[in-house]
Amino acid sequence: MQEKLDALKGREVVIYLRVSTDEQTGTLKEQEKTVREGLKALGYKGKITVFAEQESGGVLNRKELLKAIAEVTK
């Protein structure tokens, strides 16, 4: 576990969450909670930026995905 925390040290974590259907939209909060809890369990205390959207996996031009990619490549 320490190795995973060391890999995150000094880094900002960017999370991209997506659901496909309107019926799943409520699960975005649960997805985020799960990821945040996992990072907390590792002892991560840095900045977390979240991008989330409801969009079909077949759509490649996803607004929030493109923002997340831009964030990690700047």
C-alpha cells in the first residue's frame, strides 16, 4: 500500500466518471464516493479534480472526458 501512496505523492488526482443512461445518473455520486474512499484508504490527501457526465460509451466526443484529458496533459 505504501508503494501506491508513494506513487501519488505530490500529484493531483483527476477522476473521470461516466454513466450511460439517465437511470444510472444517480450512481455518479456513488462512483465518486468509492474512488475518494479508496484514495483516503491509501492515505492520499492531495487535490482531487472530478469530471463526470451521463453519456453513451459509443460517443467519443464527450465534453467532460475531453476536459479531463486536457487537465492531465497540460
